[in-house]
Amino acid sequence: MSLYDLYDLLCCARRRLHPDLAGRVLPVTLKRYSRIFEQFTEFASTVDIPANYSQQEAIEHAIELFRDTEQLSKTLHQRVVTATDFFFRSTRVTSNVVVRLSRVTC
């Protein structure tokens, strides 16, 4: 997956959110998810992703780099993972990333 493809994929996921899905969370939660996901998307546009990564591996790699580069707290890291999971209903990225989160000391 190329850098351009990942950025385009992330931008598209937020823009194409179905209103029914948006209605499943409180407006304040949607705002928090959107804000952190937008920051993550901007960061992901600068990340070098290996070409042989699948979509899920590329997103997980970008989340890990975002966590390390931005020195996110455990709470903000969990919010990035949850927001990514929310906007990508077809791809569950939380499974591997949350396991790695348990090894993080903040």
C-alpha cells in the first residue's frame, strides 16, 4: 500500500460516514473521534509505509508511529484506535494494536 493510498483511504473513511453510524454515538464523542482521526490522518500523510503491507497492517503501523512520534498518553492512544475502528467498520484494527498497547508504559 502506497503512502498516497493510505492517506486517500483515511480521508475517504471520515467523509463517507453514514448518518446511521454517526447516530450510534453521542455528538461529543463523534467530535472527539473526528478531531483525533483528523490529526492521525494528517500524520499518516507523512509516514513511510512499506509497500508490501496490507491495508490493516498499514493502518496499524501508522497508529504505532503516531503514538510514538506524538508521545500520546494511553487515553489518547486508545481514542485513536477506537476512532479508527469506528470509521473503518469493515476493518477491525483494534485487535493487534490494543494488545501492543498493554506493553506501553506512559
